Amino acid sequence: MKTSIILIVLILFNTTALISEPLALLVKGINTWVLIGLEIILCVGFFINQLIKDVRKVSEIDLSNLKLFVINDKGTK
């Protein structure tokens, strides 16, 4: 069991090393600050999405347990 886990981890590291070389060539010309700025924008968007989802969940009105009684007056029919 331990040997198989070690082998799986080594296979993942090898695959990552094989994939990282072409990716490094693709992003070599991109400024690092552009990627950092994009990451910050994505994180801020994620937190805003979570905040909106939480506010929507808190402000949801549940009327499933509402019991309404309609009483007709005898004089009005």
C-alpha cells in the first residue's frame, strides 16, 4: 500500500515535470505582475460571490410554515 502511494506520487511529479516545460515556454513572455493581478481579481470575485450567496441565503423568506385562516363573516356572502 505504501509503495503504491509512493509510485502514484512519483508518477504525478513526473507528469507535472513533463507538462511544466511547455507551459514555461508559453508564459515566458508574460509579465509576472499581470498574472498576480489576475489572481487577485479572481480571489476578490470569489469572495464577492460567496458574500452575495450568503446574503441571499440569509435574506430568503420561508413561508412554508405559515398558517392562514380565512374567516367569513355571516353577514357577507
